[in-house]
Amino acid sequence: MQQLAGKLALVTGGGRGIGAACAKALAQAGANVIVCGRTQAELEATAKEIGGTAIVCDVSDRAQADKLVGSLPGRIDILVNNAGIAESASLEKTSDELWDRILEIDATAPFRLVRALAPAMVKAGWGRIVNIASNAGVSGYGYSSAYCAAKHAMVGFTRALAIDLARTGVTINALCPGWVHTKMSDEAVSRIAAKTGRGMDDARAALEQMSPQRRMIEPDEVAHAAVMLCADASRGIHGQTLVIDGGAILK
């Protein structure tokens, strides 16, 4: 049974990694899926695979985000705020530009989309908002002050808005994955190797060692949780942060 049949979903950053996995899982559950992001080729490949729609949009650009909202074919039932960036720097090297860019993409852009799309969900009496945060949103990591601040902001926004939405039929939750096997983590491995002189395998192993399971999370594990949160049976799960990191923050 396709539990999300007839629902219209929007997945930001839907061309690759966690976003693409969420788009595919939602489509398999019966949803009609729109993927948006900055890279047209990746978006079109995902949309073609799932029979969905691709829209090129940098959600951190206010004009583009407004245009996206205005171009949507109907009321969005499911919003997956996945688009984001991760960069590391010491405090001294965290420029105003870097701080502002990470906060804009990882925290402010999701807020604006929720503000634009949630009212129609409330009016309809049904909606699901899934914010892809990070275990950095419930913990702290060195050389990541801007990223941790942005993800903590997303978690705080999720919890606060959950109170406002509690009696509307709309749920909002945050997924907090650890290191996920994606292109973003591959880029992180490359940076570690370049800065430390380690080989790529050793650099990847260093990230895997952060989890008691000694592995990275796969994108479809996060996608499975996202679909679960969108089901009618999950309507009581609200304002929660679900950590998916193999137990990393328990260490």
C-alpha cells in the first residue's frame, strides 16, 4: 500500500545524497515529488528516475525561493528541508561571509520555506515538515562553530514551531544524521587528506571511527526515517529530533 498516495512533496537539495534518497523513498511511498536544487543535471536525473519534477533553485537566494513558491503546481503536503552546506574553519578563520553563508543556507532558507508553505498545510488540516539537521545540531564539534550554530538553530526552530502547530494536523520534526556516505562526505575526506597528509582510506576511516558502529550512515537510512515521519501513523511524533548516527553522540 502506498501510504503517501496523492500527497505532493517538495525536497530541497534533491539532486543527490540525502535529498535524492528522500525523493526516491517518498515516490515509492506514492507521493508526487518535486526536487529543487542548484545543479540541473542531477535534479533532472533524480526526477526522471522517480517520475517527478525538477526545478532549479538556490533556496538561499530570496528571489529564487519566492519564484519557486510561486511556481508550485499546488499545495505542498510534505516539505523536506534538506539543502545545506558544511564547511569547517577555526574561529579566527571563520569570516563574516562564511558565517552568514552557512546560517543563510542551513537555517534561514528552511525557515523561509516553512513560513511560505506551512499556512496552506494548516488550512488543509494536514502537513508534514521534515528538517534535515545534523547530530551537530544536538552536540558540538571543533572547527565547526558556524555549522553547529546553524544546525542548532534548525533544531530550535523545529521545537518551537511544533508548539505553534500542535493542534493543526501539521507535524514538524528534525532528522539529525551523523556522517552520511554522500558526495559531501567524500569532499570532507578529501579535505582531511589534503590537510593532514593522510591517504584517502585513512581519512575516511577517521570519520568512520567517530561512530561506535564504525561506519557512515547510508542516505537511504535517513530517507526511511523521513518517510516514516510523513505517515499518518506517525502523527503523534511531533517536535522531535531523531538522531541517525550509529551512536556517535553517545561516545
